[in-house]
Amino acid sequence: MPVGAMVILLVYCLRDLPLTGPHALAPVAALAATVGLHLWRWNALLSIFGGTTVHVLLASTLLPQ
């Protein structure tokens, strides 16, 4: 995808991100994992699946229902 489309998707996904409290941990950790995996391996699928896995695990275990 062109870089512009990726930036638009990133801004769209992060626009309502809470910056404090326990609800910020899962998205911030997932973003860090996604960026870290991409910089480490330069593999888009690994980055996407890794970040999604981190987010789902943290959101389902840390956040109260």
C-alpha cells in the first residue's frame, strides 16, 4: 500500500486511543509490538498478526468486563 494510505489508517485507528488508565495498555503495547516486529523482521504479516495477538491477549486478560 502507498504510505499515505497507511498513515490515514494509522490515524483512523488511533484517534480514540485513551492515553491514561488501564484501557491504554493494550493498544499501546500492541502498537509497540507491531512497530518492533516490523523493524526487526520487515515482514508485514508477522507485524500485523503479532500486534493483533498482543492486543487480544492483553485486552482479554487485563481489562475488566
